[in-house]
Amino acid sequence: MPLSRDKFINKKFIEFVTNVLPSEQKNSADTIHQNVNDVHKNSSFAVLVGRSTWNAYRMPLAMTLILVISGVTLTASHMGVCNIYGALKNAMDPLVVTLILAVGFLILQAFEYVNLPISINDGIFGSTFFMATGFHGFHVLVGGIFLTVCLLRLYGRFIVGDSHPGFECAIWYWHFVDIVWIFLFLIMYGWATPDPISVLFIA
């Protein structure tokens, strides 16, 4: 029966340590090999980042609620646009609120980056976390610009009635950003946080 990829690599590593390395380097290599095996056994984000340093149920949860609420306000704006007998204000006000929430999300994310106990150089979790959440933050910025253009077009009465494909594309884009963040919240924050009930009351 052929060896799996990991077992094959481990077998070659042991052969290398045994036959090639000088004796004074074998102990160091053995330690590295043991550390590699420990990482394989405990390779979760929670272990890599340190469970005691992470709290998904304060600022990250607030950021999640901000995006969810922004999706609701954007839907309200869309409904105002589709109601041709409604006032323009019924569509513009919820859209303004959506943009304010988007700015608030970006501010909280920047504040979080500054105060996090890890950096992008801290192993696989640091790299994955900052790449994933940073790329998402960039999409929030792009979506905010997209919606700002829609707000200006709405103010100029270029968006009326049922024909507004640009606005609808912006809405779908924003909802997609919302859904992606929910998955990021569960993966990047949830796995690295202890008991969700007790952590609410722990500094």
C-alpha cells in the first residue's frame, strides 16, 4: 500500500537525519521533526493564535452587526427606489445610513489592526487573517465607493422606477460582501475564541 504524502515526507526526513546530517545536528533536526508533528496534530487557528488572546464576541461581533444592519438599510433604500410614488427621501436616507455604517466598519477594522496582539508575520494564522480580512476590507471600501456613486445618481434623479441595473449591481455586491464577512467571522474569530458565553464577561 503506497504511503500518504505526509508519511512519505516524514520518512524521507528521518532518512535524511539518520544518514546525512552530522551527529551534532541530529538532535536539532529531531526537535524540528517533533515540532512539525505537533503542528499537524494541533493545526487549528485557535492553537496558532492563542485562545486566551482572542475575543470574537466584542469588536468583531460589533463589526458583524454593523454589516448586517447595513444590508437591511440598503434593502430599505432599494425598496424606496422601486416605489415610484414614494418620496426620494425614502430611498436616500437609508442609503446614507448604509454608507455611514460602512465607514464605521472600516474604522473599527483599522482600530482592531492597530491593537491586535499578532501581525501579518506571525505564522500561518497571521498571514491568513490579515490577508483575508484586509482583502475583505478593501471590498467594503470598493462597495462604499460604488454606493456613493449610486447616492449621487439618486440625488440627481438618474435612478428612478424599476430600471436601475447599476444600483442593483451595487446592492448585490454589498450583500455578497456581507455574507463573506459572516464566514470570515466564524472561521477567523470563532475558532480562536473560547466559550462564547463566558467570554462576554471576561476582560
